[in-house]
Amino acid sequence: MESYQTKIIEFPDDYEGKVTATIISLKAKTVSERAILYVHGYIDYFFQDHMAERFTSEGYNFYAIDLRKYGRSILNNQHPYYCRDLNEYFPDIDAAIEEIINEGNKFIAIIGHSTGGLITSLYMDHGKHKDKVDKLILNSPFFEFNASWFKRKIAIPIVALISRIFPYARKKNELSELYADSVHSDFKGEWNYDLKLKPKEGVPLYFAWLGAIRRGHKQIKHGLHITAPVLVMHSAKSVKGDEWNDEFMQGDAVLNVKDINKYSKRLGPDVTIAIIQNGLHDLILSRNEVREKVFTIMLNFLNRQ
């Protein structure tokens, strides 16, 4: 693969000091004015080289952003993966879109995965450059906590209030390590990403982050007004358990796909939902025949007039 170009964007200091985001880009195999911008999920960063290669081979300039306090953008003064409001990420997306336009692109599509799907949905509703984005693709967007009624309705609202007094209050993250087992090549998967940037054991679960996500979810549930066409993709089923079984290679081990399907219909007037049999939470990390179907669906959507 050709070399990526990397650009570090600096922003005004926030409540933790210096802030940067990192834009990673790869040019299309042929001269193109069409671009993809990829926005990763929670405890995540851009590492999906095969996605960049696929889009550039199909005539799209590919861009990905490691958001502030994620991946390549983590600085020593920061609490990784931390935010107090999802709007904190909007300047990062603004900068990426401006970079894409400055490089001569006339068509822009955003792909958001998981929490990135929630952030980009909100951005496409009221972000600064939302009208400069032609299409939105959501890969298993995070529209609801995959938790019990008590946690969703009682516990999370309480800890969100606590975070207003103690902004760094936290608890142990409850994310299952079995999802990492299904994707990383050191375990049962095929992808060799950096476990320091995307740790298997998760990170501290900050109450402020929970509050920010909850407020984002409420906006989705009240309904957005995204005018661009939206493609939402999710696995056909969710899987869970405390011990490994092969079901973890055939479904979403992070979110409840019924929630994704339900709330996707509230994004705007032009929403297409694609259900992917045997898809993992990050659909493009699914086994080859599944991800090929995912790429085909995305490309057909992008090429649709």
C-alpha cells in the first residue's frame, strides 16, 4: 500500500490543556474529487488499512481522523477517551472536512463507527459543515446503552449528576474482553492493531463520558433532521456471554442491534437500513465474505444518484 499522509491539527487548550487531532489520508489510485472521512468508535483509532485500500481502489480519496484524546492524538496531559460533551469532537470533524475540501474534493461521505456513528449523526444534524457532506454511513452506531433497565434509567442518570461535582469520577469499565478476542490476531481474530491504543481490558469508565453519551442518545431519540441520505448497517443479531463461544464470531458483542434498528429511523427522512448476517460489531472486521458484502452495500449507496 502507498504511504499515508498524516497531519496533526492543534486546537485551543481545553480543560486539560493542549488538544490535537490527527488526520490520516490516502489518495485514490486515480485522480478523484470524491472523498471518504472515517470516524472511529470508543476506545478505538484508525487501523483498518484494508478499508482505506478498498476505497482508494474504487476511486475515493480516503481520510480518517483520530479524534482528540484517542489513538495517535493522545497527549501526556490528557485522560484518554474522555469527554464531557460530544460537541467537543465537532471542531475535529470541522478541521477534517476543511482539509478535504482544501485538497480539491467536491463529494464527501462520512463513515462513523459505533460511538463515532453517534457523534457523526449529531454532527450531521447541527455541525458547522454538515451541508458540505453529501452522504452519511453508520457502521453499528451507538444509539443506546446495551444495559439493563435499571442501569439505563436509574444508575447512569445518577452517575451523570455525580460527574458535575466530581468530573473525573469513574468506575471499572464493563466492556467484555471477548469482543477483542474475536477481532485481534493474538487471540481468535485476524487484525493486528495496537493494544496500547485499543486495549483489550478497556479503560476507566468516566461518569462524565456516560453523561455525554446519554445526552447524545436523548437527541437521537427525540429525532434528528439529517437532510443527507443515510445508510445504517448493523449485524443481524447481538451476542453475549461470560465465556468464549463461536457466536462471538457471528454477531455484535457490544450493542443491542434492536436498539440500532429502532432509533435509526429517527435520523431523518432518507434512511436506508442494511442488516448484515454474521456481522461483528465493527462490520468491516467481520470475516472476508461478510465484509465484502458490507463494502458492496456501502459502494452501491455511495454511487447511487
